[in-house]
Amino acid sequence: MTLYSTITLHTTADSFTLEPISRDGSPVKENVVIDRSTGNVQVNSPPTKASSEAEAMTIYGIIGFPRLLAGEYMIVITDRTKVGRIGEHDIYKVKDYKVLPLSRNNMALTEAQVGEEASYLSLLHAHLQSAQFHFSYTYDLTHTLQRQSQLRQSTKPIYERADERFFWNRRLQTKFITYMTENEDSPLAKSILPIVNGFAEIKSAEINKKAFTFALISRRSRHRVGTRYFTRGVDSQGNVANFNETEQIIIADAGTDGTTASALPGEKQIYMSHVQTRGSIPIYWTQINNIKYTPKLHIFEDPETENSFRKHFETQKQLYGSQLVINLINKKGYEGPMGVAFQKHIDILNDPDIKYHHFDFHHECSKMRWHRVSLLLDHFNEELQSQGYFKAEFSKDGTEKVLQQQTSIVRTNCMDCLDRTNVVQSVVSRWVLNRQLREIGILGADEKFEMFEPFELLFRNVWADNADVISCAYSGTGALKTDFTRTGNRTKAGALQDLQNSIVRYIKNNFLDGNRQDAYDLFLLYDVDRSATYPLVDKRTLQMKAMPIAILVGIIMIFGAIIIPEDHFSTPVILFISFWLAVITYMFQLLVANGAHYVNWPRLVPLPHISSGKLVAAKEKVKSAVGLKSE
């Protein structure tokens, strides 16, 4: 089923009318009418009466219908950018959007609620503007090529067979999906557009005068989503934080033997893909922000850990096959206990389909010895050889012949599953890609694509861009160590860039990420309750709010005392500076001691990980900081 790619939206005081446009520019004899007073949906209803207030605009899809204090809104795509093509399918990125209120009278909000509604809308816009949303009208972007081949005979509409983990706007499409459950044959299915949050880059490439398409797609799971310090570990369903599925795709024209690439367009194409995953260590753990650079690590002795750990890997095996688990965290220092806990639960599970390897990335690759990442390839060489990758042959008439399937997957993690993880994933993908290109004849038996500088540069930059997008979504900044990914070398300039990113991460993770977490929660799971107390209120005491201001005033006073007086060493000046130094020191000590009160905490959804008996004091401190009542 092909989804509607262009729609004319007619807006009147009473309704929104969606009229699809065919490829030749003529209206399709189908429409969808949404009553603005009730929110009811009607399909193929009589056209609404013309109105002098009627407005018409072209949209390229509907993201969904969030419900806030004033009722429902409709988010529509008003501009799009074409990323590229996978075969005959166009892939797009959301470039611009509009949030349109269904209600005409704002549902008689009080003056206070009007301000609250503005805050909710601000969170919604923040998420829509920062996320990387991709979609296609003819290609199921939520699925890998291998899963698509398994679903090829399905007659279900795209939204129904989409992988719900990566169907980012699944919740916001509830209105249309609910209508479809009661009207199964309705053409409304063509208006339900699954959106994927993540990374997608599609490039045309050439090696040895043989053209092919190179694509990299990362899909971010909508389960257990959030920001770096507020979303860690596993939940009771086995979902882990910052879970991403990354698929590397090659498409080339097939030669006469069906296995080697041809320099000239043929009647058939070869599709090849390789998939990897990344995700947080699947135990219950966290680091509670307190404005220190590295918050203390807490690993919870929760009796549910073993069950959640098992659920996670059972699900992963069902989806991807055997697991090659690469743990990149430090074996010593504050990360050490995490490695011990991971190994402990691997041992308890005792599953022959899980191959676990702890590779201390920082130790093994210290002193710029980044080439040692290849040791991982040596360790898992036999498993990677047998793992294979998906390979299929497509004829121009759409006939598919699956030649090979990927039977296992590499699951990589570090603490955040960002920087070290992306470096290792790119190394694994490089090894696989060389095998693929040799197999289809683009590379000779003794050649590597590293020998062809234009493609080598393309490969490096695409993987580095992927690292930055995934990192921004979780940590708020681009990835660290991307100088190695982009150039193949660890450089001093790259180290300085990493220092800058680390400083920005510290600021965002402590003072901005509460709002980012709220934006995720509002989009994906939070239901706004008109009768509930508004949660987005700073309930800290005046004393707590005043301490940073007092420190700032002290710094200004000292700076003024240094630059204004002619006699800098006079007794009054020295006493004045000494007084303000004492004030700053005292206030700074108080601020550090009460660091949790200065963290920008999420307010919409409570943090479930702060529940251990050993952390009752911390829990109460956090509750106080965010203005929540004690239980």
C-alpha cells in the first residue's frame, strides 16, 4: 500500500478536511474530515460548505494528535527534504511542521492554565525541532531489509505491520488507528504515516568504475527513551535505555550470473544489509545528578534484575538471533562494578547463544593506539564469519529472491552507548562491507575499499555523522572520538574538541536535560490531566534560588574592586575583596552540598530508578528538589 504523499488541508472554523493529491496533481476522490468541536473523524463525507474563513495549505503527512490542556492538536508536516532513494523508494526527512489546535475556544482555560499550556507547547516544539524524523510513503523504514523480506506477503497496511519499537509517532496516531480498528477497509490507512527518529543517509558511490548505493540507517527505540543521566539501564519489560538499531545497506546492479556487480545497469539488483545494535547495560543502575562532573554510580540489588535481564536477551534473540555482546567499559575505576555486574548476570543466564566479551576500550587503546580496536575482530572472527548478512536479488518486476540471511548480531555498549560504541560499530561494519563488496565483484579478491580514497572518506563521514546524531539525542552534544572515525587517527585537535563537548555535556546534563526529558515524555507517554496539579513549577525555597545569584554578585564585586580603585592594595580594598571571597566560598560550599537542588530535574514523569532502600535520603532530596511530595 502506498501512502498519500501530498495532501491539501482545508481549515474552517468547524473542521479540518484532508484531501489527498494524486501523482498527476489532481485530487483523489477520498477525504478525511475532522470535526474541530468533537474531534470525531469521518471518511469520504460530503465536502464541507465553503467559508470565507477557509484556508488551504499543502501538507506532506500527519505526525499525530497530542492532547494537552486545551484539548487535541494536530501536527502536520509542511516541508520535507529528500534524503535519497533505496531502490525505487524515496526516503524523506521532516524539514518543517505546524501544530494546529482542534479546539476553537481553548476549552475555557483559566489564566494560570493558559501559561501552563504555553509551557506544554514549548516542550512539544522543542522535541519536534531537535529530533531527526525520517519517513517514506512506499518503504517501511521501521524494518530492516531482512524483516521486510519476511513480511513481503503481508497484506496489512504499513502502520499495522510496522515495527512498533521504531514507530515513533505510534501513540500520537491513536486517533486514526482506533478508527481503523472499527473500519478495517477504510482508506484512512493511507494517511497513517509512521515516523522514525534517528539517522538516515543515502549516498551514490563508485569503486572500480562500478556504481552502487551506500546507505546507513539508525532507528531509535521509543521504549525507555530519555536523556543521558535520567534514563539508564533496563526496565521491567526488558527495554534498555538508548537502544538503537543500525543498518548498513548496499544496493548494486547484478551481473549476468546474479552475484557480481555490473558496470552497466542490469535487469536485476543485489540488496545487502548488515545490522548491529547498541543499548544500555541491562541491569538496574543509575547516576544521580548532583552537579558533580561524574555523579556517583548506583547499582541496585533489585530482585527483578535477573528477570529483566533475561527478558531483554530473550527479546533480542527472537528479533536478531544469537548475540555477540561487546562491553567496552573500563575494568577499573568507577565503571568497574558495572562490568562485574554485567558478567555476573551473563553467567547466571548461562545461555550458549550469548557470546560475551569485555574489552576495556580505554586501556586497550590508550596512548593513541586506536588500531587495537581490530583485536575485537580477531576475537569474534569465527562468529562474524558465520553471522553473515542479508542478501537478496530483486528483479525489475519486483520479484525477490533471498540468497542469504544474517543469523546473529553484534550488540555493543559502553556506559552511554555513544562514543566508544560508535567507533567499534564502524570498525565491525568496515570489515563486513569489505566482504560484501568483494563478494559482488566491486572489489577484487585482494582489495579493500580503504584503497579508494573518495569512498573511504564517504564511509568515515557517514559513520561520524551517525555518531553525532545518536549522541545529540541522548547526551545533548555530538559524539566524542569522531576524529578517529572521520580520519582513522586520534589527534590532539580531536582531543580538544572532545574536551569542549564534555564541558557542554556537563552543562546540559545538569542544567537543561530535565526539560529535554519532559519533552520526550510528553511526546511519547505523558497524558496531560486538566484536574491535576501543574507539575512544571519550581518549588525550591527562595534561599536555594538565591545562592547562585549571591555567588555571581560576589564575583562582580571582586572584579569591580580590582579594576576600579587606583590603590589596589589599600586596606579597605583588601577587606572588601576578602569579605566577598568569604561569601563566595561559603555559598559555593552550600551549593555543592545541595547540588541536587540545582539540577534541572524532569517534572512530568517520576524517575522510577530512585527507589532503592539504600537511596531513601537521595530520593527525598530529589523529590524536594523537583517539588514532589514524599510518599
